[in-house]
Amino acid sequence: MTVLPYLIVIELLLVGLYGIATSRNTIHLVSCLFVAQSSTYLLLLSVGYLRGGTAPITDEIPANARMVDPVVQALTLTDIVVGATVSALLLAFALQRHKLTGTLDPRKEPPQRG
């Protein structure tokens, strides 16, 4: 077992979190959130990796063959879909906030109505 994928996971997560903490642009913030979430894809795929394993299609391989875990692959695919959905929703919120305030800075207060 190699530690390199786990080090890359930590690095991606830290880079994404740093970008989230220091962002002054909502689009940049969403992009950094996507980078941080990409670390979870790599983590799941690293956990489910099996050296010499084959795809979990049981029709074409012998009964004693080593197969990778299909649950980890399904979780990774679900994670990708959820990440894309959250990113789209946050970008829609950013667009609405830009229409309201005229800026993409998340620290700026919206104008008072009334």
C-alpha cells in the first residue's frame, strides 16, 4: 500500500480550504470548494483500489478472480453528482447575490431595503 494518494488527498483538501478561507470572490469560493471536494473522490478511489483487481462484472471473469469493491465506485459517482449539484446551486446563489449587491464579494453586506 502506498501513501502517495493519501498525501495528495490531504494536499488537495488543504489547498481547497485555504482558498475558501481567503476568497473574496464567490466564483473563486465555489471553485475552491470543488477542489476540496475533489480530494474526497481521490480518497474514495484510493480506499477502493485493489492491485491486480478487475472490474466487478462477474459474467466475463473466473469465480476466483480478485475484483474491486463496486460500492466504493458507486459512492464516488454519487459524490461527483452531489458536488456538481451543490456547485450549480451555489453559482445560482452567487448570480442572484451579484444582481442584488452588484459585487461577487461574499463579505459585502446587501443594501438595506425599506
